[in-house]
Amino acid sequence: MKKQQKSKMCLKLAQFTVERAEEAIFWHGPEGRFEQVNEAACRHLGYTRQELMGLAVHDVNPDRPKDSWEFFWSEIKESKVMTIDTRHRTKDGRTIPVEVRANYMEFEDREYVVSFVRDITERKRNEEERTRAFEEIQRLKKQLELENEYLHEEVLELQPYGSIVGNSPALQNILRQIEMVAPTDASVLISGESGTGKELIAREIHKQSGRKERSMIRVNCASIPKDLYESEFFGHVKGAFTGAVRDRAGRFELAHQGTLFLDEVGEIPPELQSKLLRVLQEGSYERIGDEKTRQVDVRIIAATNRDLKKEIAMGKFREDLYYRLNVFPVEVIPLRRRKGDIPLLAAYFLDSAVKRFNCPKPKLTKADVLQLQNYEWPGNIRELQNILERAVITQRSKRLRLDIPQQTREGEGIEAAFTPAPTAIGENDAGILTNADIKRMERDNITAALERTQWKIFGKEGAAELIGLKPTTLISKIKNLGLKK
């Protein structure tokens, strides 16, 4: 009798413990129908105990269809214990992520599964947040790697003019325009002759914009091979074409939330202009070989030394693309029309050259300034910088030797600006060089620079720096002239 009483007492204690447990507990047989539940199970699903007795597992678990029950039962009989992350659907239709620990047991010649269920909503939320954080870290890491790759390329190409220097009315007007447009996201079209500092204006607009914390990505549209434009702008996936050995992001993707500077935009082939217009209008594009449409948020600044209205009339540039780019036009005045800035620019370039080349600082006299102001500067600020850097290198006893070419006529190339003015030119005593003379002198000048630097092209004291050209431009000239080491 005492043994029976003790057994009844243990059963009551077990029932009390199960009923007061915080975990939801369900009992069901081979058919999956609930045969017993505790109070926590009723709270968990929002049903009364009587309502739950009429339901089966597949009624409250959207991840466990009725026809899969036979497979589950055979699996739990074999393994005895299973832990599953799944979902429960409550009476009011909410879906709750849960962890279920199912235990197979036999009692009085019957088979049961007792399941202990725990709400893991908070755990799932934390996991999702960690996943999002990890994905964002990976995205930013990839973005930085791509930016580093592109910026390394730009370091090899970029010939900076330094800061915006000058106080002429024309320059002050440009600075006011920058101040007005920079805080907006409006597209800007910078026009002006080669060498006037259009990229410097673009960088200043980006620097004063709300996107200054992200990169300004530069695309030199004149230097991209025709068949690589689309890949350069939009990127490609591995295997998209011969030579595509890995996925590559395009400049638009790299400039996301930053600024994309399209230098020499007039050089973009007409067949690509429509795709460029689509990105500007819709903010979406696809990599070559990829069906996934990507969204992008970029601010466009474009620059050109061409008359795009004439290009439109000739059918070489889309009119709708022109108006999309030309929301805010900025015209950069050539140096010959703002000669009042030459003294400040000359002093700035002299200081920069002295630091770069580790040379003594020469004196810039009034006569030197007057000589500089009397020249028309067909190569603009770039030509002024090159001549002053060359003067620092060739100075004697801190006296400048300004190697200013003879005045060129309108329409002539600026190649003469990179070679000394001839003292004698043989039969051509009118003082005018023929095209053949210019090419020959350019060849001799490049050859001399290469020999002096032992064919070092890139970097400090390389031939490109000595001549005053971009390394990529010098390499192109070496190939065109057929020069070999």
C-alpha cells in the first residue's frame, strides 16, 4: 500500500512539474495528433487545452506538411532524440521561430514523442543582425579593396596641378559656382581646353559635397579601348568573355554613394551612350555576363574639351545624354584669358617642384613673370607647370632658365611647348617649324629623357615626370614612335 501511495505521489509531482514548466511541452502519437500539452504550450500557441487536443503537428507547424509525417516518425524512432529549428503558427496567425527537442519513448505498449519547445525569436534576431553586420563588413572590405586597386591605377596616371590657385575674376566666378552646386546632387558638366584644370574643379566639387566621405572615382573616357567600355563602366563576371578570369566591379559600382568623374566624356562611343543614359535615369545596370540588376547611387561630374553641341549636330553625341549631364555647366577659362593668375601659379609650381625634386629654390623675378605673362599658353596650366618644373631642374646658381617656346599660331599643336625654342632651323628661316620638325624634336626629346633616366618611366625622377607627361601617355608615344631600349 505504501509503495502505491509513493508512486501516486511521484506521479503528481511529475505532473505538477510539467504543468509549471516554462517550456511548451507536447505529447503526440504515431499519427502526429496531440494527446497531451502543458499550460506553457497553450500560452505559446494561443489555444485552449481542449482546442489543441483536436489538432496535429502539421496544423501548427508550417514547415512540417502532413505527407512528411511518416518520414519524420521513422527518423525519430531510429535516432530517439532530435533537435530541430523550425516554426510554429499561433492561433492568431503569427509565425514564431522555435527550437524543438523531440524525444521518442514507449509506455504501456504505446509509442509517443514528447517535444520540448522553446521560442528562439530573440536568438534568431541576434543571428540575423550578426549576419547583416558580417555581410556589411565584407561588402565594405571588398569596396576598400576595389577602391585601393583603382586608386593605385590613378596614382600612376594622375598629374595633379596642386590646389586651386589664383585671384582673377574668372577664377573667383568658378569658385562661386562650385560653392553653389557642390552641396547638391546635380550633374555638372565642366568644359574647357586641355590643361585648364577641369579635374581639379571636379575634385573640389566632390570635396565640398555631402558625398565627400566616399571616393570620387575617375574614368578617363579617352583612354579606354572601344571594346572594354562596357566592362570598365559596369563590370563583368568570370567567364563573360575571353580574359575575364575573375569577377570585376565596374566604376559605377565602385562609385556607389560617391562621385563618378567622367573625364573627356565626349569620347564615349555612341553605342554605349544609351546604356550610360539608362544608368543615369534609372540608377540600375547589369555586369557583362550577369542577369542580376544592380542599383547604384552616384553623383555624375563630366568634363570635356569638345564642343558637345557640335558633336550632337554631327550625330556623335546623344542630345538627351547631353541634357542629362549639363544640369549645371561650368566653363573653365583658359590661362591666356586670366594672366593675372600667372604670378601666383608660378610661385606655387616653383615651391612644389623644389620639394619634389629636392632642388635649391630659385628666385622668380619680375622679368620672369613678365616673360610668362607675354606667352599665350596653348597648353594652359599643364604647360606652365611643366615649364617651371623644367626650369627648376635646369637652374644655374638659383637663376631660372625659362624654356618658353616661340609663340605658336592658333591651330598648331602644343608639342613645341615640350621642346626648347630652336635657335636655328636651317632653310626655314621664317622661324616656323614643320610638322616633321616637331615630330623629330619630340622623338629626340623623349629619347634623351629615356636615356637620362635609363628607361625608367614611372615614379619620381622617371622619364614621364621629367618630360611632364602622364606615364600612360608617354608609353603610348614610345610605341607610336617605335622607340626601343
